[in-house]
Amino acid sequence: MEKINKILVANRGEIALRIMKTCKKLGISTVAIYSEADKSAPFVKFADQSVLIGPPPSSESYLKQDEIIEVAKNLNVDGIHPGYGFLSENSSFAQKVIDAGIKFIGPSGKSIEIMGDKLSAKKAVLAYDIPMVPGLNEEVTDINKAKKVANQIGYPILIKAAAGGGGKGMRIVENDSEFENQMKRAVSEAKNAFGNGAVFIEKYITEPRHIEIQILADQHGNVVHLFERDCSIQRRHQKVIEEAPSSVLSEKLRAEMGKAACDVARSCDYYGAGTVEFIYENDSFYFLEMNTRLQVEHPVTELITGLDLVEQQIKIAEGEKLSFAQEDLKINGHAIEIRVYAEDPTNDFLPDIGTVDVYSIPTGDHVRVDDALEQHMEIPIFYDPMIAKLIVHDSTREKAIQRMIEAIEDYEIVGVKTTLPFCDFALKHESFRSGKYDTRFVKLYFSDPKVLDPSLEMLDAALATVALLEKKDKINDYYLPSAPTNWVSNR
Ligand code: ADP
């Protein structure tokens, strides 16, 4: 076993800060790399050493593999943590780090490669009898064959990009006549966004819940699961609210999904922390994909298990054995996380930019804020618009919901629009409170954002002002028609 003494965090924002806090707790020194847009960001100030790596666009900074490894070598770094997004699921980066004699705090390049492609992932797990969504688990090359399968499994069906991520590259097909046209569009979208036009088809589950299982595996063949997270409140197929445990799983199903997740990890000789995502409907679950990194919503699992997942990742990378077995793990209470995106929920969740004029966070024993913000800080337009996560924990789901409503009330962010009002709406909604909700929540209950506040009737008029239109134009130029492909997949 080789102890890691100095970690470079190849990331930015809240996750860079969160990783460094665990390093500090463990007595490990930290190195931040940063772009010009982040020069005064909290994670840069927090690190023991920080190095400017390049201009704001991530292709010229946070994605510069060789430069990052060079910095690590020069500063005698012995571990690189990739966080989520950016290079975290780049198998060649993982391998380059290892080749440079530095520990990659994540799985092997081989595991990343297998699970990085949804089709090769499905192939890998075949030997383990993992339930899968009905479909054609191979690249569609013959439209007629695919149409035949679509008719057998029944419409609606979903066309998905094998290399897809971030909820992008998915198209729903309602009937046979749309099939060919949608297929052509999906292939060209996949080519543009991921440089790989391979697509496949799955049955579109109409009342789906997104339930995922956190796993931990060491380098000695031990695999455990840390129960589930329910991430069914989504917009654009991307998560906004997550909770653990799920309100729909029986003990029996929890154990079955946990076992399936551990088997998925075994199928690619996985080590490290990972997440196996399933789609759930009516007591059935189907394997979607595995994310081979720390997940945005990992704090809810930390709060119900009492484990620090970053600490576990570091220990595993050092070659330690897991210090607990499956039967030692128990669910303690209930945790909820909301993602604070700099987005306007009243305008189709379009990203917002600007300066945070006022910033004040909720505090208390039951509340955790993982953020990357300070008062008067400017939100850079170059990166993912998630600026903070608010997490609460209490003994029951009802109490946790109440804690969250109070914490949202105490959270003050002035200067940019955020998803806080949407989350407040969702937490108070009967469908969420009863636990009987699915990924259609936004579509079913939030199609008219005026439900947030009657005064929003004024919004259309306000949007007509020149200043706002200019801001919108700036955002549109950057985010549309093709959002940056380095945005994080459905973390
Ligand atoms: P990505 O890698 O782009 O995040 P995923 O396969 O993880 O794609 O799916 C993202 C989300 O899309 C899921 O959480 C779910 O809401 C929806 N989704 C994916 N597959 C299906 C399906 N077969 N039926 C219904 N919804 C689906």
C-alpha cells in the first residue's frame, strides 16, 4: 500500500473544493489548476498550491491532459482526482496519469472505456443476467430491422446515442411513420455532439423513475453497494433533485438492485467509487449505464451512510481494502439534495449569467452546502451552470422535506436567476410529498412556470426590455445550437 501525499484536483467549482476539504482532513496537500476565468475562485484560494493552466474555454484549460500531467510531475504530485465531468471519464487520460507514475483516483482506463459506451456496457453485463430495457442492443445499421424490432416492442421507442451523455442525443419516436426521419436526425446529432454516430433503440418507459445505486469496490475484489439514490426530478433528462433512500423501493427490490449493481461493477473489473443507473417502473428495474466516477449527488449517500466517498476513493487508489462488508452498512434517516443551477426556471431553464450581488447560505446541523460561490463573484459562462448543491438530512423523509423548504427560504442569491424557486415548488408539491412522482414531473406540473409566482404574469413584458434581450442573446450565442460537449453527462 502506498500512501498518497499530494493530490492535484483536475477540476473546478464546488467539486474541486469538496475534494480538497477531504484531502485537508486526511493531511494530504492539494494543488488546484485553474483557468483565467477562475483566478479568484474559492477552490483556487483554498488549495495549498495553484497553477494557471490556460484561458477560459475548457478545451484550452481543464481538458489539457498533457499540461495537467506536466504540472503534477513538476510539483511532485502523487495522485490526481478528476472530479466529475471534464477528464473524469476519459480512459486515455486515466492511462496517461498511471503511465506518468501518478495514482489516478478513479477506476482503470479499461473499466472507463467499457462503461463509456452504452452499447459496450450492455454487452459487458450480458453474462450477469442484469435486466435491460427491451430493445435492440446493437448499433442500428439496418433501418428495416430496427423498425421490425420497434414494432415488436411497441411504440413509443427511444433512439439513444451509444456515446451519449448529459441527456443529449435522445429522440422519442411515437410511431412507425416517424421512425426513419428521427433516426437520421439522431445519427447526425450524435455525430456532431460526440463524434460518434452510433445509435440504438430502447423501449421508451412512459412513467419512469431514475434510481441509481452507489457502489464501492477495492483493488482486491471486494464490492459493496451503498444503497440507492432516486433522481427522478429532472429537466432535459438531467437531474435537479435527488433523494436517498427512494420512496418506492421495498427491502427486497433494494437488495436485488444492489446485487445487480455490484455485478455490473464485477463485469468490468471495477475498482473505485461508481454509480450504476437504472430506470424503474412498477417494481421492475432496467440497467441504463454505469458512471465511472464520483457523482454530483454523492452527498445524499454520504449523509445516510456516514461515509466520506472521496476518502474511500483515495483509500482505494492507495490500494487499501474496504474496511467494511455489505452487512455493516445501514441506511440512517433520509437525505435530499437540490442542485442550484444558474438557470431561469421561468424561461425553460435557460442558463443565466451575471454577478452574484448578495450571497448568504443556510446553516445548521441538518444542512450541508457544497458550493463554489462568494458574494460579488461573477458566474463564468464557459462552464456547467451548476453553482451549488444544498443537502439536508433528518430521521424521516417528511422531516427532511421540511428541513429543505426551510433551508431554501434561508438561501439568498441575488444577481442571477437560479433553480431555487423551482425546487421550493417541487418540494411543496403533493406529487413529490406523497413520493409518487416520476421523471415527467416538470412536464406534468411545471409546464406553466407562472405557478411559481402570480407576479410572473409580468415576465413577458419584462423580457421585452433591451437589457434582458441582450443578456439572452449572449447566452443563446454561447449555449445554442450546440451546447459544449464537455458538459458533464447525467452526473
Ligand atoms: P445520459 O447518459 O445522456 O445521461 P441516460 O441513459 O443516463 O443518458 O438517461 C438519462 C435520462 O433519460 C434518464 O434518467 C431518464 O430520465 C431518461 N431515459 C433514459 N432511457 C430511458 C428509457 N428507455 N425510457 C424513458 N426514459 C429514459
